[in-house]
Amino acid sequence: MASILKSLSTLKRREIVMSVREIGKTFIEGGQPLAILRGGGFDLHRGEIIALVGPSGCGKSTLLQCVGLLEQPTRGHIFISGMPTHKMTEEQRTNVRRDKLGFVYQRHNLLEDFSAEENVALPMLAAGVSESAAGARAKKLLKSVNILHRAEHRPAEMSGGEQQRTAVARALANGPDIILADEPTGSLDPKHAGVVFDLLLSQARQHKMAMLFVTHDMNLAQQADKIITIKNGIVG
């Protein structure tokens, strides 16, 4: 009993790195409003892994776009590391995306004209890291996801699993507090999907990063610390 109480006490003290409150997002379609997100929210703590589930078209990707500061919610508030994002300028939002968030998409979204090492180094260069330091860290990250032997290869020269492992390394480039992953294994066959997801999960836990990931696969969702759903547009 004492150990359980100690664990609960630790969870309560853990820093909240993202807080979402009464989130709403409405699009205009054919001249008519279409409400995708209708309210609800959640807290994401440092080091916590949350799976986001729900039927196709329920708004999972829309929610991820909002908390990733790529879309503005119609109503509600999103706080990242305690900062109210609704009060930020576009430049401030860009800086938060660069410094606090790492993104992994269903498709790897690597730049085809650049090598794996260059793709991983680019976020660091954008943050002002020197070319030599960015290159050295890129190699270290590629090694951590077991893809260093492909450092000089372009995406077209790599398999789908190798491309997605490179995308995981890129997401880790600037040491984010939060990883946002939208169906990160959705384009892979079951064998490679398992390898990539295990890798993503282990990297998040090793570096004590929080992660919010969208999935249709309940086997993957059940490996999270918590599962939240979107039902009738309500998040929670």
C-alpha cells in the first residue's frame, strides 16, 4: 500500500508539459460550419505516454495539428510548459514547435534531396546549432535508432522502415519535451511497424519525453500509460 501511495504522490508532482482545455475546432465546408472538436481536454505529464484513439474522421489528426501549433483551435486553450499558446505571436509559436515539440507522421516526410544525416541535422541548423555539431548529433541519433549505416543515403535509397526510423531520429533532434506522432506506423507492414513503434517508445522513455500518439491499433495503444478518446467531438 505504501508503494502505491508513493507512486500516486510522484505522479501528482510530475510536471505538466501540455494542458488542453475545452478544445474546439470548427471548419467551414460548403458554406456551413462543421464542428470537428467540441470540447474536453487532458493533461500530459513529463515522461508520460498517451495514446489517442477514436473512429476514423473523429478529429484525432485535427487535435494533433492544434496541440502541435499547426492549426489554431476555434475555442479553448492549449498550454505548453505552462505557456498559453493562444497569446503567442506566430514567431513565438514557431519557436515552441522548434524547441519543445518533435513530430513523427504516418509518412516519413523526409526531404528527398537530402541524406538521412542531413534530414536529421536540419532542425538543429534551424535552431542555430553549428553545422559540425549538428552533423555529430545527427550521427549519434541515427546510431540510437539503428540506422547509422544509412547516414549518407537519401530516402529513395532506404526501405520504409529505415525512412521512418530516420524520421524518429529527426523528431529527437532538438531534444523536445513532447513527441507528437500521427499513426507513426500506419504506412508500414506489421513486422516493421512493431520495430519502429518499440523504438519510438523506448527513445521517449529513455529521454524522459512525453508522447502523444494517434493510433487505430489497440495493441499499440495499450502500451501507453493512458488512453484518451475522441467521441462525438469530445476529447477525454
